[in-house]
Amino acid sequence: MQQIEWEEFQRVELRVGTVLSAALNEKALKPAYVLQVDLGELGVKQSSAQLTAHYQCAQLLGRQVLCVCNFAAKRIAGVRSEVLVTGVYDADNKVVLASFDKPVANGARLV
């Protein structure tokens, strides 16, 4: 494993947001949702996320997620994805969201 310096890690803006809406992205080649995520002081940002294997749209509403907020926006299947919603792959190569066990403020930064 390659090590990085603390300053490098600090450059990645990992912040908490709450999913306000989730809808199937009909244009995506791989099933994905278009999410609107409230990131507090950063505002509401859009993301395209391949979460359909484990989550229905209704299950995502109100859920707090951890987002990388300082990647450049990227167009994915017709959607301008402004943040990366984080998760890990399970044994079946399906995404499981990174989450919190207690509510925290939208926009809070991972430290």
C-alpha cells in the first residue's frame, strides 16, 4: 500500500450530505440513480450513483451519505455529477454506501 502525507489527505473534501431526492437515470448503461444531496453550506449538489442493487429510491431519501466534494464535475449518462457519493463493493461487486450511526450536520467535513 502506498502511503500519503497528511496534507494530501486534507486536500480531499469529504463531507456529509442528506439525500433529498433519488430517481432512476433512464440514460445510464449501468443502472444508476440521480441524487440531489444537501451539503449544507455547499448547497444542493447532484450525483449519479450506481446504487440500484441494494437501495430503492425511497430508501435513500433522508439518508446521510459521505461525498467527495472537490472533484471536477463530470457528465455521466447525461447527468452533471457534481459530487461522488462514497461506498464500498460487497462480495458481489455491488455498492454499499458509507454511512453514519448518528445524525450529523450537512456539510460536516470528515476529519
